[in-house]
Amino acid sequence: MAVPSAPTFARPIVTLQSHILEQESRFPDATGALSWILSAMSISTKMIAARTRRARLEDVLGVAGAQNVQGEEQQKLDVIANEILLRTLGGREGVAIVASEENEEPVILRDDPNGERRYCVLFDPLDGSSNLDVCGGVGTIFSILRHDRRARDAHDSLLQKGTQQVAAGYVLYGSSTVFVLTVGNGVDMFVLDPEVGAYMLVEHGIRMPAASKSYSVNEGNRHSFPEGYQRYLDWAQGNGYSSRYIGSMVADVHRILFKGGVFMYPPTAKAPKGKLRLMYEANPMAMLIEQAGGKAFAAPGQRILDVQPEDIHQRTAVILGSADEVDHVVSHLT
């Protein structure tokens, strides 16, 4: 009599929550605080995803009638997403400080110098929010740092180089809701299954292509770019490169992470130091890109993650993406 063979199974079902717990189990001294913070990000982004899907129905598109700390017109959903994140993270014991691109000052939640290990969470609550009016992709970007209990104040605790990040990620609200995460050991992608309300692991250990003949930049500002960037664009267009620009950093970087290419936000006449925020956008994206095998620079010879921040709202130029493509850009700047 034939012995029945063992059943074969498709890929195991792994949720974001179970993935976080599995990662935590590898560190015997882990307190679970970081896991709780990532859980809060999961809950927050599900709530934001629900609001973006119903934005037109609930009449929460358009401007809110106020400006953020950078002097930019706030969209209604910027305010809603910011409030969701602040309230959800505020309930997590492991969070010492939260800082948002939308707020002038960080919020100190807990500051016990003799307490357990705590963290600082920085975020851009809704990157590319103006795209919502035309059903374009938008996203949430976040960065997690260890709270420096020796720091004199909240600002000093936050002003750490990107190399000090414990975890970073983004959530893209598009045709599906995608959560991309690194805890310093590779990059994983999860997709929200709306039927069960959980993020499911769909890609583990993402490695981006080393080269791809495409670039992403707002060419409407080209005439105010430094000459080196203009030389690069002339070279790229003469060598068969395609332009792919969505206008939301999350959406642009997500495409490059999987398809390859280079994303740039150069200095301009209006923003001579660059426009993107080092702490809320550039650092977390640089960590993800490097963990996936790419490169991320603020300027030739200046790795984004090595920049010492002097202000929590500091701006920077950005060149990130496939290693070979970043090298091409940098070679034209020197």
C-alpha cells in the first residue's frame, strides 16, 4: 500500500503583526516597545487609508485654510492624518517623543530618565496630499529613533543622524494599500487585505535593480537646477532614458524600489538647500533604499544618512535609487 505523501502548501500566510513578533523573538532582551510602535503605525495607516478612500464622499478634499510650519497650504486630510497618528502613537508606552512635519514643535509624551527604553517617532502624515484631488497616490512616511535620555530637551534627542534610525518605512495609499518596512535587516512589503483588515507579507528581502534607464524629477524647475543636474538630464535624454514623475515622494520611490531608476529633488532658486525634509522624508527613504541595495546622497560625497541634522525641519537635496543610476547623476555634479 502506497504511503500518502505529505501535503504541499502554498506560501505561508504572514501578517505584519506576526512578522513583527517573529523579528522581536530574535532578540532575547527586547522589551516589545518597538513592536507596539509598529503596531500603532499599522492601525493608524489603516484608518488613514479608510479616510482617503472616502475623501470625496466625506468632503475632506482640498485645503484646510491654514498653513503648516513650512508655510505650505495644509490639505484637509493632512490635518486628519496628523491627528490620527498623534492620537494612536500617544497611547503607546514605548513612545517618548513624536514629531510631525505638520507641527512646529515635537510633542513630549514621556520623559522618565530612569524609565524603560523608549523611542522617538517622526513622520510625514500624508505625503503628496494635493494628489488626492485627482485620485493620485499619496502616502505616510515614518522614522523611528531611540530616545536619548541624556539629551537636554526634545530637539536634542531627535537630532540624530539617519544612521541611528532603528526602523523606517512608508505606506502607499494607491490602487492597494502597501506598507514597506525596514528594521535594519532588509526591506519587506505588506499589502492590506481589506476583507480581513490585516497587512499581509507579499515580498521579503526586496532588492532593487542596480540599473534602470529612468529618472524621476520635477522638470518644471529644470531651468533653476544647478548646472550639474542639467548636464545629467541632457546626458540621460540623449541616452534613451524615460522620465517618470508622479509628484508624491512615496509613489515615486515605491516605483523605483521595484523597477529601478533614480529619484532626484535638486536645490532650486526657491529652495537653495533643497525642498525635502531630512528627518521626515529623506532619512527614512534613504534607509529603505540602502537596505534594498541602492544609494542615497544629498550631494556628491555626502550620504544622506551621514548628515548631522541641526533642526528637526531641516531641508535637503535628494538623489536616491539604483546604485548605478545614482552614480551617473553624481558623476555629472562633480
